[in-house]
Amino acid sequence: NKPYLGITAGTMNQQMAQQTNLTQGVYVYSVEAGGAAEKAGLKVGDVITKVGSTDISSMEDLTAAKKSYSAGDQTDFTVYRGGKSVRVTVTWGSQPAASKSSGSTAQNQQNSQNSQNGQNSQNGQQDQDMQGLFDYFFNQYGGSSGSGTGRSGNDTAA
């Protein structure tokens, strides 16, 4: 059984780094209701910096770390929240049926590739929505918002 967190996340970019004082990690944009991440207490705005004993500096690191687990496994996550590191124990969920289809996976991979190549993807509106969400949260605390050009372009559900 493939493990599933139930988050939408992306690699930290320069703008996020200025707001959080972190230069690496995976920023949590959304948490699915009832998913493994929500049950463990992960929150929007958390920055995942470690899974088990593996340091997480990018979305690629999180994806690679996830492959060593199965649904039902437990592991400790270290997340940066509110200016401090917090440890959260996650019991990995099962990948939903809709995410298991090869067409969906192929489309997600194509969208990711398009984003990395700087092309417009079908998720362009989602990218804008996520930037708006990031701006909303960080502008509340006196941060300044750019146009979003510092986006890493590799946001994905995990």
C-alpha cells in the first residue's frame, strides 16, 4: 500500500525563506480533511524539515522519503511552526483510489514537468491560488508580498 499524507506542498522559495527564516524545507499549502496529515496535527503554514531521520530540503526529498514507508507506518515529522521546531507523529494513510490511476499520475507528472520547464500547466490557477494563500497568511504578519515570481513550480499533493 502506497503511503499518503493528504497535503498540498511545495519546496521553499526565496520569498518564503524571508518570511520564515528558513532556507530549506517543504511548505504545507493545504491539508486534506480527514487525511493522515490532519490526524497527525500538521497545519497549513507548517514547513516540513525532517521525516524520520531524513532531512527534507525540497519536495523531491519528501517524495523520496515517502517511498520508504507504507500505509499504516508511523514516523516522526519535524516541522517548523510559529518560530520553533515541533515534532509530529504521522501514521501514513493509503493513497486514495483516484490518485492510483495511471492517467492521473501521468497527468500530474506532465503538469510537474511543464511547471519545471516554465510552461503554463493546467494547474496554473492552482499555483495562483496557492500564492494568494501564502500572501494572505504572511501579509497578516507584516511581510511584504511579491508577484510570486519566486515560486518553485513544483507544488504537488503528497
